Amino acid sequence: MNTSKDNFILRICCPACKSTSHKTIYSCEFLKSPIRNYIEAFYASQGGVDFKYLQGGTFELEECEDCGMIYQKEIPNEFLSTKLYEEWIDPEIALKQHFDSKGLSYYSGYAQEIMMLIAYIKAIPSQLKFFDFAMGWGRWAMMAMAFGCESYGLELSRSRQEYAKSHGITLISWDEIPGYRFDVINAEEILEHIAEPLETLSHLKKSLKPEGIIKISVPDGHDIKRRLSISDWTAPKYSRNSLNLVSPLEHINCFNRDSLIKMADRAGLEIINIPLSLQYAYAANWRLIKPALKNILYPLYRSVLRRGTHTFLRQKQT
């Protein structure tokens, strides 16, 4: 049984821009406080961690001196990743937590985004192919299908594969991706988990129609250094000082907008700005003050101020 540092892969360059110029900004062994305590608390309600598989590993954050990306130097290999996502995160518990935590705003957000994209492309929904990459439980893909689009998905977790398949999503494999031509590819909250995000984005681009769109949404790490300076590993998720942005083992890449744009550029992609008129036209959930304010301000934040890490990309125009 493998119980050593061999369960980790060492990354020697920035996963976003491939620069080898970087510096260490945080380091702590996985089995020492506060990282061990964080991991233990974080996975306690999801299934639990067997710490012998983390023996010899170090939670080490590197900052790219070219694009500003912050990334974990030692990351789980395939064996440890399977342990993490299929055993330590119990599929049945994960499914229950997923549905128990998702209210109306979650689904209405997906609905308004998909309506907006269909309107931007200016096509009949039944003529469109949508692909949800690393789809999890497939809720985005199911929403696209509900609007009449052909809906495809890819997911490594067997339990999530079966769930999505049972709800009508067409599953494809990594190797099959270049054989398709999609109008919209959804890569939501996944590139922060992937060892080689640049290569992944380049691979996805192969299946994009000439005028197709790739949506990327990753946690925004623009103030992660401030949070690390406070170093409160007990701060709740979504709180101002939360360090979930660099959650050990899972959030192995911490993007800011610059690093995301530079990665997209290397992959031959560029940002597009969805017209504000479309963003407002399909906004939903105006009844409550907080969602209504988000409907008004978020498009301005993203499209006018050009901030954040929720972006829409297309192939570079020649």
C-alpha cells in the first residue's frame, strides 16, 4: 500500500502561463497544524480523510512572477485524487449536500445565463450543442437541455456520471472531445482543481465552433495574499478571510483575472463582452433586494470595470 510522498506530483512551472519564475509564499506539511486541522474539519462532514496517504507531503503555495497565478506545488496524483473525490468525499453525502444547499437563485442563475447565451448566438435552441465539462451532478447541462439544446457532459466520477446519464445527458470522454463541434462549452468551477488548466483549455478549444463560446468561472483570488497574511484557517467558507480559495488538495490553482486572461491568450482564446442589454434582459429574481442588486451591479463589474474571473471566451479573431 502506497503511504508516502509518492502520492504527490511536483509542479515546476506555472500551470497558467508555464513560467518557471516563481517564489514560495506559504509552506506547511500536510500532517502539521494548521493545515492538518483545516483538512480534518473541512472533510469531517463529507466522509473523512485517511491521513496516512498524506504522509511526507507539503502544502506549498507558489506565486508566478509573470502572471501572478498562485498554485500548489505538490498536488495529488491519480491514486490520491481518486481517494479524495470518490472516498473521502462520499458520493451519497455529496449529492444530499448539493441538493440541500441549492435554492431558487441557484437554478434561476443557470436559466438566465443559458437564455442569455442562446440570445447572443441568435439561433434556435434545438440547433445548438452545449457541453458541460466536468459537470459534477450535471445541473447546468440539464438546464440547457430544458431549453431544447442538445446537451453533453463529461465527468470522471462514476456516481455523477450515472446520475447525469439517468437524466438524459449524453456522456462523452476526454479523447472524444475533438470530434465534436460545440456552440457553448461550460467550464465552471473546475480549472482550479485541474493539474494542467492550460492544456485542458487548449484541448477544449478543439471542439469549439468558429463562433462558439467557452465560459470559464473560477474562484477569484485577487486578494488571497491578504487572506494568507491573516492566516485564519478556521474562517468559514465564503467569509471575507476564508482560505477556501487555496483549499489544500482541491483548489490547487488560485486565479486572478490577469492570470486567467494570460492563460486564455496562450490557448488562442480571447474575452468577449456580452452586451449589457442581453445581460439585463434575461436577469431573473428581482423580488428580493440582494438578488436585484446583484442583477444590476454584477454585469457592470464584469463588463464595464472588467473585473472578476467569470469570463466568456472565443477563438482569437484574425
